[in-house]
Amino acid sequence: MSSAGDAEAPLPRRGMQRIPVRVREAIRRREERAEILIGWAQVAIVVLFSVLYALAPRAAGSVGDQIEPVPLFLSVYGLFTLLRLSLAYQRMAPAWFLHLSSAFDMALLMALIWSFHLQYGQHPSFYLKAPTQAYVFIFIALRALRFDPQYVISAGLSAAVGWLVMVIYAVSHDPGDGKEIITRNYVEYMTMNRVLIGAEFDKIISILVVTGVLGLAIWAARRLLITAVREEEAAKDLQRFFAPEVATAILTADDRVASSHSEAREVAVMFVDIRNFTRFAAGIHENDVARLLAGYRSFIVDAVQRNGGTIDKFLGDGVMATFGAVTASETYAADGMRALLAVLDAADRWNAYRASEGFHQPLRVNAGLAAGRAICGPVGDQHHLEYTVVGDTVNLAAKLEGHNKVEGSRALTTAATLALAEQQGFETPPGQFRACPERAIEGIGQIVDLVMISHAAPAAVAVRHR
């Protein structure tokens, strides 16, 4: 978690300039969520320790009416944790505050341990045997949730320095029995108020080693995090260039995607195009052309996707859509026919929307749909691939869209495609389909029985802003 002005501070300094801003922003958002998670983990620790302290029997041997340090420690730690959690939710805690909070955690813990010799009326060396010292590893481990080694190292160094200060404090006090406070006898160290320097340095070294190992692990994990965020952002971009189903197929493929992964499949293909758009666009500003196409595509894409279709590509003012190509479907032809009607309706609503915005010249949208066998998947060479559908079915659909000029129709399909769609559950609307048998289509080397879709705009078209 970091403030806006400190957004880059938690990230690795070296190589950061090579990380795109959107990736850094994605990492920053994850760090903010991680800091909130750490805050709640600390709240859970306060609650757990409070419950254990309330249920556990009191240790014998305390002196007089000394204030019990544990409730005081838990109260202060709890209040500071709530402050830190509040700042985490508000995204107002800079990096320096997080480092300071780690040092504050350790200082509170050391103060608690230090108070034990007062509570039990013993020499300061008494607190060096307290098992509470192991809690430093909990505070160090908590910072690992941030996936940033600098905070783990900060917590570990604070713990090591804190314990060193505790040892120096204990050694500097005379035991009062005429003997040296420092001993080399392990039994004396364990049974008397004596300090075994080697044992205390073992604790400090353990803290530093655990900090180093955990820091190294977090450093490696952070590199994986950055790589994962890069790939996640790239996947989001990929879904902008490809249909979500295509992007998912590419990202989840077990092997590297190659043209050999293409397969023959029964599909439906639809081409949509604005008639005479080139001539129309020549008379308006290029910025208006871009806005017009964006609005047109939003209507068409929605109509296709709502009926199980996938946008294969945009071809200027044309749109190529497929059904059953990315994922095999038993209703590909029926889905295509429903989408064809939805596209014509969307074109009517788009023209009505344009009219409401002051553009009263309607633009005619034509479509062609064909169903049959096609090659689906990545095509190209080892250097460049395109995820698409190729074959006679694709060519027929494209020619049908163009043949609308000859027939004077809005949309065309083949009699075979309509029959297949009906077999798959499509209900043909009465009065909107007209048979056009035995038509010769330019570019198709055979006579084709066509069906003209005479879908008409309703009397009052609802305008939907996109």
C-alpha cells in the first residue's frame, strides 16, 4: 500500500522504467489489497491473543500489584493496528509509514518482553529466556503478505536490533550476587539469571537468517508477481484484439499455438457491411467517420454476441462473425440466423439513434450468412498467426453479403443454411423470408438457392444510446 505520490516506492527500483505504467498501477492495486489483508491479519492476532490471555491461567510469581503488561501491549497494538488498517483502506499510508509501523510493532513486543523482569522482580537477564521472543517471527512473516522484500527486511532488522539492545541492557546491569552476569555455562544460563552471549547471538542470527531467506523468497515471488501481472494485462489487451473465447483458447492452450492446431468444423459465418460507405465517408470529417464506425460496431457486436456469435474481425465498415468456430456448437446455424435478424434490428436502432442525434440520412446495412464446413483456428506461418476461419463457407458468406446489391435485399442466406437452422431449433418468422431459387452469384461456381430476409424496421424504433 502506498500513497499516490509514493506509488512507485514499493516496486523494485532496478528495471522499473521498463515496466509499463498500467502494469505498475495493477501491482500497486494488489499491494493496497495486500496491506488491507495484513491489517486484518493483525486484527485477528490481537483478538486471538486477547482470547488466549483471558482464558489462560495467570503465571505465578509476579510481584505485588504490578501492572500486567500483556493487556497494555494488546491495547496499544490493537489501537495502532486499527489506525494502520484505516489508512490502508484510505490508501494514505506512504512507504516510510509502513517501515515505521514494522519498527513500532517490534518496539512494542520488545517493551512487553522487557517488562517481564519488572513484573516478576528479576534481573533483566530474566526476560531473555521469555518464549515470547519467538513472536518476532510472526511479525516478520506478516510483512511477507505484501510480496515486497524491503518490508520483510525492515521488520527483520528491527527485530534483530531490538533484541541486541535487550541483550546490552541485560548485560549492563549487575546481578547483585558478586558474580559476573556473563557466563559460558549453559546450565547456569538456563537456571540462573545469567547471560550466555553465544545463545543470544544465536537468536539474533536466527532472526537475520530467517529474514534473509524469507526476503529472498519474496524477492523471487515478486518477480513472478510482476511477470504474472504483465501477462494478465497482456491477456486483457489480447481480449480487446480477439473475441474473449479466442483469447481464452490461446491463453489456456497446453502447447504453443501453431497453424497446425487448426481443425475442420461445422460453422456458420456472417458478413455485415454498410452499403456505399466509402462514398458516404468521403463527404464527412475523418473524426466523424471514426465515431460513426464505433457506434455502428457497438450495435452490431452486441447483436452478434447476444446470440452466441464471435467477432472474427473488423473489415473497415464490415464485420465478420462466426458461430461454432471457436467452441463447437450444435446450434451454430440457428444461432447465426437469430443473430442475422438481431443485426438487422440493431441496424435499424442504430439509424434511429443517429437520427435522434441529428443525422437524418440512414445508412443501409447488408448481411450474408452461410453454414457449412470450414477450417477454424490459427493460420499463418511461424512468425505471424491469425486466429480465423477459412474455407468455401467463408467465401460463400462474403459473396452473399455482396450479392445483396444484385437482389436489392438487406440480407441473404442459402436455403440449405435456413433448413439446417430450422433443424437446430430456429423458428422462421412468417412473412420475412422469401425464396430466391437458382441464383448465379459472382465468384461462386455453382447455382445457389437463396433466401432473402426482408426484415423491416418496426414503425417506432426504440432508441438505445451506446
